[in-house]
Amino acid sequence: MDKVKAGTKVQVLKEVTADGKKYVFIKLKYSKKQLDEGYTPYGWILKDRIKKVK
């Protein structure tokens, strides 16, 4: 998965636990230009790596 900049909006689609750690499958909010450049709009990440902002 590509590096994600701080402040990027994500949508959590699924949450699983493996090896004692929680992982989430996320969908990133990329622009059409970024998608055309080959950015991957989906991926797995450790839940600890993301924070919910109100």
C-alpha cells in the first residue's frame, strides 16, 4: 500500500484480529487524478495507526 498523508479521509470497511493485533481494511478518499496515477484506494493497516477525528 502507498504511504498515506496525515489528514487523508478513510472509510473502515472491515476489522479483523490476527496475531493478537487488530487490523482494518480501509478505503481511501483519492481524487480521480491520484487514481489515474496508480494510487491504490484500498488496503489493510493496523488499527493503532489510524485515529478517529470528530
